[in-house]
Amino acid sequence: MGLVRRAFTRKFKLDAIKEIESGKEVGILARRLKVSRHVLYRWYREYKEQPEQAFSGPGKRIVDANREGELERKIGQLTMENDFLKKVLQRLEEEQEAENGSGRYTRQSRKKTKG
């Protein structure tokens, strides 16, 4: 039997933050809500940093727009490199087939390539 990760709604998190802001003690609030104090502090920090975007999805962290663009560029670059390497490999295989006739090494072709 595996552990099940609990999911909290945006409303639940915002209600907890309101209680923290009203002056309630975080330790007592954490025990009542059955969550860690550290989780409550993280929710509070995320809300203070970006109130409109905090808790936007089911457990996914907010990705900075700059970071997202950077990752998309990197994916594009790696895709181009993969395509280039596939073409080079295909060309090398075609050349090898043309040299050997069958595309496989023979004892004769191995000796020729070694020396």
C-alpha cells in the first residue's frame, strides 16, 4: 500500500493564509489543518511573491516566463542537433553500404579501415 499525496484546493490554501495574516499562531493552525508548518510558510511565501498566480494548478510550481522561453529555445536547439546527427549517421551508413555492397563489415573491409 503506497502513500497517497494529499491535494489542497486554492480556496483551502487562501483560507489558511488569511488565518495566518489575522495573527493566528502557525503551529496551532498547522495542527488544526493537519499540515506541516513548513507547508503553511511555503504557501504564504508563494502567495506574497505572486498573489495572482499562486496555486494556479494541481500541485505544479509556477515557471517563470523567462525560464519557460529559455527551455523552449533549448528544446528547439536540441531538436535541430538531433536532426543533423541523424542525417550524418544516415549518410555514413549509406557510404558504408556503397563501399561494402551489403552495408556490413567483412574481414577484408575491417583490415582496410584499420590500416
